[in-house]
Amino acid sequence: MCTDSTCSGSSGTGPTPSRRALLGAALAAPVAPLVLSAPPTWAGIERPRLLVFSRTTGFRHMSIETAVATITDLGAVHGFDVDATEDPTAFTHRGLDAYDAIAFVNTTGDVLEGAQRTALKRFVRRGGGWAGVHSAADTEYSNPFYTRLLAGGRFLAHPLEQPGLMVTESATHRSTRHLPEQWLIPIEEFYSFTSSVRGRSRVLLSIDESSYLQDPNTSNLPTGPENPFPTYPGVSGVMGDHPMAWTHRVGRGRSWYTALGHEITMYYDDRFTQHLLGGLVTVLKHGRKHRSRSYLTLSVEGRPRR
């Protein structure tokens, strides 16, 4: 089993189906309705609180509103409160102290400035949880601490949306333990990254690169009727070792990231919503436990402060 510092290779078993067979299976597979598992048990009297942040300064995903609504519904059923915002002024020391975890959901571009970045860094390093969904890896390129939240797994490229075969690498983590060893996704945009995070994080999901076409890269493309499917030359999405979800410690805090969540249909697939719920519960439980121990610290003058 993987630890936070060492991870084994891909755990896929058996022959890999052809792309034609995968496409046929994907087109025939119905989207599962949302089925919610039993609520987790939370320590303490107050409900955990999650801040969902979905600001974009670059590409804006059509799935953002559906993603936020899904997370809000998950919170209502599973016992945690959700506040959603696209206002970066929410990122202050005092403002973030009200939360156990923060989720960046399909954010893009630089979405925070100096003091706001400092507040996020302080929040996580003092025990808070952070979760990233899909294009959270396409965010805050000029922020070195944010790169640490991603374990260095920065977005590089993506091909056109298509079916793909996920490989479950952890049968015990709460965000993947409900999944089979291999999970066929009917249609999704699959990210490639600047480097594999294996060895810097605990890999939870990977993708079988033989099950889909990594190229041509269709990121950052010009649009127009004269060239509806242009290519972006010079960048290949082939990684070899291709993690798609992972978790690791950052200071006292914990980070969890999934590359899935581009397509609106993903939020109506019970396998994905359980995956997302497991990641959110992971960082909420971590924040609830570890931030409670670090709320009171001593200032330079020796006075206790939050």
C-alpha cells in the first residue's frame, strides 16, 4: 500500500480492452443516479465547515455551477456546512479560521493576491484541509505554495473529451475504496501533468494510457469554423506513469486533488460523487482534528491568539 512518501506502480490487472471496445462500452453505459452513502461521524458538536472557491480568471468550465450545487447537496446530507464564493477577499486570516477545509473547484488562472495567498498558506500549514477539483491544477501558476498543494502536479495538456479507463490504486482510501479495480468513464476531459506526483504523494487513481488518445493536445486552442479541431503543436500528453488523484501532507495540513470533474455528467455519476465526497471528508476530518490543536498559538509577544 502507498504511503505519503512512497508509492507503488500502477495496479491494473488483466488485458486492456481496445479503444473501440471501450468506446462501445462507454456509449452503452447509463449514467448512474446520485446515491448517497451513510453520513460520516464527526467529532464535536458543531458541524464542519467547507469553503468552496470557484473563481476563474482564465477558461471557465460550464460544470462549475453543477459542481457547487453537488457539493452543497453532499454537505446537507453528510453533515457539513458549505459556503460558496468567487470573492477572493474571503481569504483573510480571520475569515478562513471559520473553516475546517477549503475546496478549489474548477478555478483557473491567478485567483488570489499577496495577502490572500498568505492567508491560504497559513490556513493549510496550521492544519487546515485543501481539496482541488480538475482545473484547480490550472490555477495560481505564480504561487509556489500552491504548487506544493498540488505536489508539483501542474496541468500540462488535454486531448478532446473521450472515454478512458481509470485504475484504482488504493482500495482503502475513503475517496477510492468504493471503486472497482478498473473504472471506465464514458466521457471526460483527461488532464496530463508536467510531471508525475508519484513519490511526492499517495496516488489514489491513475489512468491507463492505452485506453485513450493523449494526443493531439487540444488545450488553449483557437476556435473558428475554418478550423474546428485545431492542434496545439509541441506538447504531448503522454506521461507513461499518469496519476489522476492523490493526497499528501502540507505542513500540518492535508491536500487532496482529483483531475476529474470537467464534464457536467460526472456530477450525476455516483462513482464520481462518492469519490468527490471521500476527498472532501478526508480534508474536513483532517482540518477538524488538526486545526483544533493549533488554533491557539503564541505571538511574538507571548500572548495567545487565534
